[in-house]
Amino acid sequence: MNRLTLAVVSAAFAVSGSALSGENVKPDYDPTKYCYYADQAYSKGAVEKQNNKWKVCVDGGPNGELQWVDQ
């Protein structure tokens, strides 16, 4: 019985430990380095089709952030 309990506790720790290691943690939101669309980060110069229009990620936001503009 003790071995079964130890196995269950070990398995539970392994599962919770993976969450603590940083897996599935999103990086910090930084609009000065990335444009964002559909929960994805895109660097300057990226081109993406959004709502049937092509957009490009460029400098030019009022606070130094990147922004999507029509291509």
C-alpha cells in the first residue's frame, strides 16, 4: 500500500512541477517589440492577412509601440 501511495504522490508532483517550471506560460506583452494578432506575437516587418486585408507590422505608434497598418 505504501508503494502505491508513493507512486500517486510522485505522479501528482510531476504534473504540478511541470506547471511551475514555466511551461504554458505566455511571455510578457511588449508592444514596443511585437504586434499581436489572434493571440500570437509578430515582429516588425511581419505581414499577416487579417479580416481579408493584408497588414504589416511597423513602427509608428504614439508611444513607440509597433502597430498593424494596411499594406
